[in-house]
Amino acid sequence: MPQLKIGVLISGSGTNLQSLIENVEKGIINGQISVVISNKKNAYGLERARQHGIYAVFVDKKKYGNFGKFNDAIMDCLEAHGVDLVVLAGYLKILPPRFIKTYRNRIINIHPSLIPSFCGNGYYGLKVHEAAVNYGVKISGATVHFVNEEADAGPIIVQESVKVDYEDNAEMLQKKVLKIEHRILPLAVKYFCEGRLKVEGNKVKIKE
């Protein structure tokens, strides 16, 4: 199969982006990261991309006046780079319906819990792990899923769990889960680029 072009959206340091870059450079992912876009000017993930020769751009919401035009600018950038797959790697903005419709079943997100636990509106970053620890769960983990119109509710591609110890706080659990994220996000992108993912209703079949 020809290499697919990947666009990655970020808001922060970009450790999941780094895992994608490394898997692409090793030839594990049959794809090319064509563009990295951030809604945060100082997101270190932009620098990570540039260090590897990847076009990286900050899209400033203030410049566009409203959320619709801001998202149009992002979509225009993705289209200009011929993006086949959009990966949300720590991107802290909700995508509008038109964006999702344009890239239906071509937007992948990573979430730091075992969906449907601790997900949806308000559950992001450390808040997810605080909720898990406070609830007293014995396992947590990470989920990679396709994005639909409802937050964290799209078809699940890959999940992996991790034990939550009694002594764990939110920061400790976050570190455990991040190791999982760095494994399963590249894996899901690899499957997509190999044409192995088939969406049936709200379920994903991984073809051999």
C-alpha cells in the first residue's frame, strides 16, 4: 500500500507525537507525518516536529475571531498537506460536526482511561487520573478510538490496562498510563495505515 499522509493535532509537550515520529522513522508505521498543528503557541510538540523535519504550525484562535473559522483554518491546513488520517495526540479542543463529517472514521484520538470509564466532557489530562484514583479503581489504562460527534464515544480501536496500586496518586498513575499510550497509539495508526481497521456500527474489527 502507498504511504498515507498523517496530520497530528497537539496542545502540549507532544510525547505521544514523539512516539508516532519514532515509529514512522523505524518503518513500523507505513505512513508519513505531513503536518503537526497546535492551538498553543508554545507547545513543545511543535519543536519536536521541527527537529525531525516535519512542517509544524501554530493556529491562533484569536486571529480568526470565532471557533468555526478557527477550525476551518485547521481543515484548510490539513487539506493543503493532503492528509488522509488525523491523529489527536493530546489535543484539548472539541472538533465541530463539519470537521468530523469531513474526516469520518479518519480521526483517531488517545484517551487516558478505559472508556467508557472517566471520559467525556470535563475528563482530560490529570483530571482523568484524579477521578480514577479517587474512585478507587483497581485497574485503569488507555484507549485509542475513532472520533465521532460525542466526546470520547467513537468506536474503540485498541485498549490496554494497567494496575492501580493503593499508594498511587494521580501523577503516578498518569506516568503508568502514558507508557501505555506510547505503545497503543502508534499501534492503532499502524493498523489504519495498513488498511486493517473496519468500522461496523460502534465496533472496530482489526483484520489479519
